[in-house]
Amino acid sequence: MDKQAPEAQISDNEALARARTGDREAFGVLYERYVQRIYNYVYYRIGHPQEAEDLTARVFYRALQHIHHYEERGLPFAAYLYRIAHNLVANWHRDQSRRKEIALDDEPWNPPRATTPSPERQVVRREEEERLLQVIRRLPPDRQELLILKFVDRLSNAEIGQILGRSEGAVKSLYHRTLIALRAELRAAAEDQEA
């Protein structure tokens, strides 16, 4: 890749065009731009850090292997990566349902905090986060995917629509229904806990 164009100045389309001709450094630019977003997406769909790393690597390996077949269809390159990730996650869930394993170190992931709250507050927060994750994991896969794209990757409704293959209005509607369902599930879980 030419040294005159720093990677921040290279557009996805330009990096894609170069990558399709075999320029691995150009693909590296795309990798650096999207690896954290794809990892977050995979991690929140499966909940296992090591498995998420493996699947993320597989997403980019597949993208690299098939980059010369990539066709521009008016969607961002991220949509292509998310589609590969979606398929790998679906396969992973299918495979997991066939064989059950009990992970000994299955701790929920908590991002580091700038300031450490009191131990009591940490326990309460961890319980709240775990309760929320349990409720989210009971949602249908398309709603889980929507929440990940919206709150983890912080994508707009239009971007989510491109990835999910839905209109922006359909995404807004699904988002609204998902929040209502989440609120009802959390309320029911809180009532069950109080009883």
C-alpha cells in the first residue's frame, strides 16, 4: 500500500478495491476498522470470550478468502462482515445445542471501570447485569442482534437496516417492540425475585 495515504484517509471502497486485487495491507486496514465491532457482536451473541475471538478470526479469514468474489451492492462492507458473523454465530449455536458443555470459568464479562464502586454496589450491579443478560438471551435471535448492533456497536437504524436486510422503519418498529418486551420481562423477573 502506498505510504502517502495513511489508513485513516483510505475509504472502505478504496481499501476494498485494493484488497480484491490481493493487497493484504489494504485488507489489514479493513480488519483494523472492523475487528472490534465484529468481536463485540459475536461476543454478545455467544457470551464466551475465547470462542468469540475464534469466531471473529474466522469471520475475517472467510472475508479474506472470498474478497475477490465480493460484489458491491450498495451496502457497506460492514454489512458483509456482519452477515458472515451472523452465519458463523448461527452455526455455533446449532453446534452447541447438539453438545452441551458446562464451562468452569463462565463469568459474565464486565468492562473495566474508571472508578471502582463499593463492593456492595459491585454485587448489586453484577446481579442486575446478569438478570438483564438472562432476559436478553431469552429474546429471539433477531432481537438480540438488534440490541447488540444498537447498544454495543452504536449503529444507526439505517445502518442496522442494511445489515439485517430490513427497512429503517421496520428496524424502528422491531426496536420499539423489543424494548416493550424487555421491560415486561424485567418487571416479571423482579416480581418473581420479590415473591
